[in-house]
Amino acid sequence: MTPDKDHKFDLAMSLNRIEDAFIIAEEQESSEKWKKVGDISLVNGNFQLAEKCFLKSQDFNSLLLFYSSYGDFNGLSRLVELAEKEWQV
């Protein structure tokens, strides 16, 4: 096993070990890694983890697509609130 977190993350992603990749993204607080885990989670049908990753990375575009695709009005409402907080000056 390698001590390099980036290499561990890449290995976890290539082996489809999404939960392990998520843990590494959390340890590094990496928005980029959360987005990657969110995308692969979505492809694999793990919608709960995908949403969690998109929220952590504040990937509003993916969240908008995610919530609107599933007709999740509550999710869309939360997204509006998050976006308003993010864009306040």
C-alpha cells in the first residue's frame, strides 16, 4: 500500500472503491476529489453519496442537474439557499 494520498485516491477510483475515495477526499478536504467521487457515485447509482459529494464541493451546477432530474423541489429550494449564501457580499 502506498503512503501517497493522491495515489491512494486514484487507486480507489480505478478500483471503484467509492467509499474509500470519499474518505480520502474528506481527509484532504479536496473539492476536486469530492466532485470526482460525486460523478462516479452518480454513475453507479449511489445517489445519496453523489448528493453529499456535490454539496461538500459546492458544485451547484451538478446539484441543479441532480435535483431537477429527479424533480426534487426540496433539494432545489435548499440549493437556492446555499447559492444565495455563497454569493452574498
